[in-house]
Amino acid sequence: MTKLNKYRLTHLSNSTQFILFSTEGKLLESCDSLFSTSTLSDQAVFEWFPFLEGIADSLKTIEQGQEILFQKVQKPSASLSGAYDFKLLRPLTETDTLLLIITDYTQIYRQYQALQQQFNELYIEKQHMKTKLTSLQNGTTPAR
């Protein structure tokens, strides 16, 4: 294994969980990086996440090699309380298997939200300053 592969695997293991399961929802394997699946193995994987349960029948029809991405899923289950991307795909080599890749982007989405908030506040301040300037140019008293 190369150094780069070691770094890649270390990074992925901290923020990404891979779950392999049958098209019927039976857990086959999980790396348990983000949460333990040991107590959930008697439930269908679709049942772990309410948003997947509603589309379980559709997911069974995913073509081999096809991917479906659900971005910014907030609090998808009791064991995951942040913001995650869910990627579902059917591996080319396994016809009756689905792979679920869950990536924890909680920190990135929080930073993004903070930047959006900052942008919005600056925009409001800019509009307020424009109004003030226009009022001063017209010789009227600016509104507070």
C-alpha cells in the first residue's frame, strides 16, 4: 500500500461509512466508521433512515453502475445528528447488492451556512448604507 493510499484510507475512515446490503435491505457488511450497525442487523437497512424507507422499492431498481446522491441530509437517524451526504449505487460486480456511502460533511456545511449568513448580513448592511446615502444626497433625514 502506498503512502497516499494510507492517507486516503485514514481520511475516509474518519468521515465516511460504507454499508453493503442486499436489494431487499439485509445488511451484508459495514465498516462502522460513523455508527455501529451491530444492534441494527435485524432491521432492513432502509428502515434505519426514514427518508430511504419511503423510496426503498425505487432503490431496488437502480441499474448497475448508477448512482443516486442525497446531499445535506440533516439528522438522518438517531445515531447521526449532523449533516451528511448519502450516495447509493449498485456495484458493477454484484447484481443483487447495493452500496450506501455516508459521508459526514457537518463541519463543511456549518462553515458554508456561516458564510451565507455573513454574506446576507453584509448585503443588508449595504442596502441600509445605500438608503442612508440617498437620503443624505436628497437632503432628507435617513430612517433608522
